Amino acid sequence: MLTLKKVAVIGSGTMGSGIAQWFCQQNIAVFLIDKNLATVESTKKRIHSSWDELLKKGKFQEQNIILFKNILDGGLLDQIPQVDLVIEAIFEDLNLKQQLFSSLDKLVAKDCILASNTSSFLMKDIQEKLPAYRHPYFVGLHFFNPPVLMKLVEIIKAPKTAEELVEELKTFFNNKEKIPIVCIDSPGFVVNRLARHFYGESLRISEELEATEDSFKYIDQTLMTCGGFKMGPFALMDLIGIDINLDVTTSVWNAFNQAERFKPHLLQEEKVRNKHFGKKSKKGFYLYE
């Protein structure tokens, strides 16, 4: 049976910090690793602030919040301690991910589980760059934003991932009230492959409606009211980051030989060119104070 006592999360951005917070909430020691210590400290403060807000809403017991705060730690990659699991949550760049895992190979124990949170790249493209003895312990773990609230997690089996590891991870997440689904190693896996059309068709409809904020709001509200979605596509792209969303769309499009149905939309590209990334830049499809 899989026992996780210590976990390292590489990358302290939105997803990395969210994944770190979720593991902390399971009473698991988490080490948040980034190339910039100042970024790690800033992220820790943001996580603590998030816990304070949850506590005010009565989401967790106060003694547990204190425990979680005490076990969160961080550092640089070359300071990574010996852990049971490492989750990579860095920028969507295949070469950077491959280089990172090559570095991790020299830093962690031979039986340490290595996992990527990539939302679009094939696991085999990372796994094949690792030594053969690492292959059974490498897997995809794709969380959804925000990981603290979103229950779904995709477990992606690379070609040489141990079947036993996949089953143990599935049991682990089930026991932690997550909803794990095991995916084949294909572009976009399940959710992001489906989501390309959720975003893409919405962008095309907005274009027919002259792509105004009113049209974005109309589409969002229609899908929420009639479709039962908790958030519409434009508000969700603003939350995720339009730049990140475009990177994933482009990656899936390229993986499917630039099939027309996955083609990135010009409106997304225009937003990114103008640095209108969504909430993090205070302007995306909507304006934020």
C-alpha cells in the first residue's frame, strides 16, 4: 500500500501552490521548490492567506490549519530533501520538463515516484529521457485548478509505468476523497482534449457576436444556467490564464497534426500579444480591480 509522508512540488505558480496546499491539507509534509526563493516565500504567504480565508468560512478545524502551516517548507532544486513523491508543475515547455527530470534523477532516491502535472505533453516524451530504472516510477498526475476544491485528478500511465503504481495512486486519491481517472497517454488526455472544444466553440460564437464583454458574459451565463457549469469558458480562461490556456491549445493542436478542430483562436492570440492574461494581469476577457 502506498504511503506518502513527504512530497516535493516543483514550481510555485498557481498550480504548484494549489497542489502543495492540497497535500498539506492531507497532513503530508510538503517542500515547495522553485528557482527563486523569494517566489517560494511569496507563495507560502499566499497559501497561508488562503487557509485563513478557509478557516473564517469554517472549512477546516483551527488545529489542523496550524499543523498545515507548520509543515510547509521550501527551497531551491539542489536543496531538495529525500521525499516519497516529486510533482513537477512548471511552465508548459517540454524541453524544460525533460531537463528538470534529468536533474531530479541525480537528486532523489531510486524508488522515489516522479510525476508530471503537464496538461498536454505526452508522458512517454518525458519518460524516455529518464534512465530505464526510473521508468516504472514515472507517471502523470494532472490536477485541476484550484486543486484544493477540484476533486478530479487524471493519472496518466506512460508506456513503462508500473501498473502497481497506477493502482496504488488510484487507491490513495480515492481514500483522500479525490476522483481519480486513469488515462491513456494521448494528447490532452481526457479533460483537456474535451475542453479545447468548450473553449474553442465559445470563442467562435463570441466572434459571431462581435466579441464584446457582453457576448462573453452572455455565453458564460448561458452555459452556467442551462448547462449546469459552475463557471463559463471566458471566466475560466481568465482564472487559468489566457496565456496558459493558449499554450495548452497550441500543444494539443500540434499533437494532432494541426487539425482544424483544435486550432487556436485569433482572439486568444490577440489577448496574449497584448498581455491581457486574465485575473493575474487585471484584464482578460473581463476587467478586474
